[in-house]
Amino acid sequence: MKNDLQIKKIADLMIEKINQISENWKQPWINYRAAFIPQNFNGHRYFYGNAMMLIFLSERENFKTPVFLTFNQANALNICIKKGSKSFPVYYYDYICQHKETKEKIKFAEYKKLDKETRKNYSLTPFVKYYLVFNLDQTNFAELHPQEWKTILTKFEVDFEGVDLDRMNKNKILDDMLKYQSWVCPIEEKLSNKACYIPSVDKIIIPDKRQFGNGTTFYSTLMHEMAHSTGIKERLNRKNFATTNVYDYGREELVAEFTSALMCFAFGISTGIQDENAQYLKSWIKEIKEEPKFLLSVLNDCTRAVNYISEKLNVNFEQKREPAVA
């Protein structure tokens, strides 16, 4: 019952975000702020689905910092959570490890210590666990430690003075990838009216960068199609990838949208929803309302795609794993 309540909080926030975009689908998924990457009080960053949801939460609540902590962490630091403050769930996956014959269960940490042959004797059943966090703004930290609070605020300030806007429209990693054709499949940049990934020939086609008018839209579109290209059987083997079923197509588009948004956020690129995906907004809301776990499955596929792209581009966004519960 508690888990249902937590996933509903995550689903409701996503529905709220999609509703906002449906009113103005040219606005970005994430309003980029250079230093505003969600993290816990010790500085360990949240990534993937948790990062996206905590960013959405921070935007909605207008938090001054992206720093979050649990109730127990606040107590350990002698910090009080302000009356009326509402927590938000952070999720992670754990596994039930059970011996196939004896049915004996062991902890996942113990399972990981086993050799490959011994592991074959166990079945793994994944399940989602949650812990609740508060933003530092929701505590009395500023009153107790005014100087430290000022230092934290300074750390997360965004200085736009002296920014080279032309340089913001260029990305060396992605430009080099295109120049040397180093992605996992060919990318053909040509005069065209549509960007697409073609599974049958394993190829991305994207309009010439000059057709976009700015690098931001070009890179976000490119990242969207790269996300699609991770789904084939030879790569991540995404469930029901490239089927003609309208439901599956819409789900795949949502995976690509979230993957593009997170990768672009990591690169410092602001990305909005793809024009052709505006029509799917209401169906996404309907699906998330009816089955909130649908959202976690999409975010899980997004996580795998972000990991895959990061590895292939040889970029390190410190996205190894979610921080442990304190």
C-alpha cells in the first residue's frame, strides 16, 4: 500500500509536467541550470529517473538548491524539517534472490559475491523500493547555519554573463561523433524534412544542422534518434521495440524523449518535446494515470539507454548508481 502511494506521487508529478508541456509544447522538458543537479547532503548525485523527477519538483517548488536529505539525515545533523513540508520518494531497484531448488533466499549483496556458475542456481526477482527525501529549503538549515547556507547558495548560482551563445550551439563530443561516424550505427546528415531512425537498415537520418537554425534543437533531435537506435535486439533489446502497435510506438517515443532530455541536460543543452510527439501527450497521461508503474518501466528503459549512450560516447556523468539510503 505504501509503495502504491509513493509511485502515485511520482506519477502525479510527471502528469503535471506533461500537462504543462501540452499547454506550450515548445518549452523544454528541463529548464537547464548548469549547477542544478540533484544531490544528497553529502554531495552524492541522483541520476536518471530520480534526477528528472527531483528536477521537476525543484522547478515546481522553486527550491533555491538541489540538495535533498532524508528525515534521519536531518535528525543526525540536528536539522528540523519545517512543519507542513511534504517529502518526495526516491526509488531504486532491489532483488529477491532465491535458490531454484532449496528455495533458500539470500540478500542481493551476497548473491553478487557468488561466482558465475553458482549464480545460475538462483532466480532473481526485481522489485522497487523507496525512501523519502526533503529539500534543504524545507528545513531550518538556513537559520541554524547562515554562513554555510550562503556558501551553498553561491555554489548553485548560475552566471550567464560572458556566455558565448554561439559556443552553446556547438558540442565537441557530438560534433566529433558525427565527423568520424563513431556512433554504433551510421548517421546521415543531409537536407531533409524529417529526422528518423530506420531499424531495417540500422541507420539514423537527420536534417542538415543549418536547417534547425540553432544547435540546441539539432542536438536534442540527434539525441532522440540515437536513443531509438539503442533499442534493437543487438543492443538493449527493448521490449516491443519497432512494432507497428500504436501503444508500443508511443511508449518508445516517451523513452526517447526522456533519454534525450537527460542526455541533453548532462551536456548543458535545453531540449523540448519533438513536434510529432505532441499528439501523444494525452495518451501518455492516460497511461500513467491508469497504471503508474508504466512510468517506472519507461524510466528504467531510459536509464539503460542513457547508460549505453554515455558508455559509447565515452563520457562520464558519474551515473554509476543511485546513492545508498542513509
